Amino acid sequence: MALSKPPQSLQNEDIHFDQVEHRRLVSILDSLTSSLSSFLLCASASLREHSLRSRRFDLLSLTLH
């Protein structure tokens, strides 16, 4: 008994579903990438500020001794 192909309308629905799913996944990945980028920018700024404060404290302690 040979397997019959699904009707063309079902194949079109599958293709449409795949396209919608693909767009949804791309949108989610785009959002995650944007959030990660913002987080890394904030973390970088925070580390830079901490580093500058630490250096200032070192210079201050050297000048007081």
C-alpha cells in the first residue's frame, strides 16, 4: 500500500505555520539579543566605574601616607 501525499492545502498550511513560527522565533531572539546587549553595556559601565573608584581610592591612600 503506497503512502499518499497530503493534500496541497495541508502542505500550504504547514509552510505558513513554519513561516509564522520562524518569524516568532526571530522576534524572540531579537528581543533576547537586545536585552543581553543592554545588560552587557550596564555591566561594562558599572565595572568601569568601580575600577575608577578603586584607582581613586588607591591614589588617595598613597597621598595620605
